[in-house]
Amino acid sequence: MTIQQRLKSSQTHFCLGLDPSPELLPRGYGQHSDPVLAWNRELVEATVDLVAAYKPNLAFYEALGLDGLHTLAGTVSAIAGRVPVIADAKRADIGNTSRQYARLIFGTLDCDAVTLAPYMGEDSLQPFLEVPRPSGLPVFAYVLALTSNPGALRFQSLECEGRPLYHHVLEAVDGWNHGWAAGRLGVVAGATREEQLLEIRRLWPRLDLLVPGVGAQGGDAAAVCRILNEGTGSALVNVSRAVLYDEDGDASPQAVRQRAQVWSNLLARKPAE
């Protein structure tokens, strides 16, 4: 079963970002040899029935030093194929370098998908779809198109041949899906840009979307969900900080589950007609 099929079988668009900050872990986890992994495992067990996917951002694990890769691998293993795992890496380089990144993300960690930066062109992306996974399952990648950060439009909205640059990325991804990518590429499009997100959904309705920017970044979840329900491609809405932590600092698995339940319901998929 492809990642698109698995996501379309879910009842929600909700993707939980597993982006741990060790200083914010609840008391008691310090007794574990790997506090972050212990917390992540409990979060997965507390929320796996509420999410369509998990998205660990590799930076939060790389920041842990040499032990961080073990923590990341243990986190992916804890999910154990129950829902897709997207490695938020934003990688891409010359072909041989991209192949090494892909060997880690797909060949070692056995993630389902990865986020990629398209600036270096299709030859920097292709190696990610060529590395086999230990599980034998297909690989997938989300290409950055229109991101949610405040400075994104400085480049992404630049006019190029009468259209914004991100349109060219979307068109390229759509074309690659009909060629060498064979339908294994989606795009990242931020929730903080509702007008553009609606435009993307209507012009490229079959593209699979990963949508950051809801929650702490201020995107309107209800509006985004209505937009995503219009298209035929799968769609994930990532929420991280707003679920993992609250203003009172309660990051216990029980509290995280309560917040995850709210987001799972808020981001419910429209029933298939």
C-alpha cells in the first residue's frame, strides 16, 4: 500500500510533529538512559490512534549529538509501521551526496517519506526515490514549494515568466510525477498562506500536500481543512508545539493525548462520497 493510500484511509489530516526539546520534558524522564526516546515512545502510544502520520524534524535529533541518531531510530521503530513517518530533513544536494542522505533516511531509518528542497534541480531529488527500504515499502518525498515562514515570499513569490516561482515548482513536481517520479512526489505548502493554498489545491488538485504552519505559527486550521477537502490528493496538516507543550508546561503523554484529540477532530477529513 502506498503512503497516499494509507493517508486516504485515515479519518483525519492531522500529522503530529515529533520535535522534542529536552529541557521541556516532564519530570521523571531524566532517570531513563535516553529521556527523549522514552518520552517519544509514550507519546506514540498515547496518540497513534489519533494521527494520520508523524513527522520528526531531524534538526531536533541532530542537536542531541551522537546519541540523537539512536533516539531518532528508536522513535521510528516505536511507530512500527502503524502510520507513515515523514523525515523532515529538507535535504537535496548533488546526486552522490543526496544518495547518502537517502541511505540514512530510507535505507537505515526506514522512514516512509522525506522533505526535500528543489533549488538544485531534479537530479538532486531523484536519488531519494532510488534507495530501497529494508521493509520493501515504497518511498515518497514532499518538495518545498510555498513554505510557512515569514521570509519565504522573498524568493518563492518572485515573478518568473509571468508567474510566481513556486508555481514553477508545483508544475515541475506535477510533471515529474507523470515521468521519473511515478507519482511519488508531493509538495509542502504552508497553512499561513490560505489564498495561495486554495489556488494550489484548485490548480493542482491531485498533488499530495504536507501543510505546516497551523498551531504555533498561526494558520487557521478550520479554513485550511476546508481547502484540503476540495482536492483529490492526500493532505497532511502538521502540528507540533501546540500539541507537545502548553502554556502551563504540561508535556505529559496524557495531556498531549488530550490536545491531540482536539486537533485530530478539528482536522477531520471529509467523508468520501
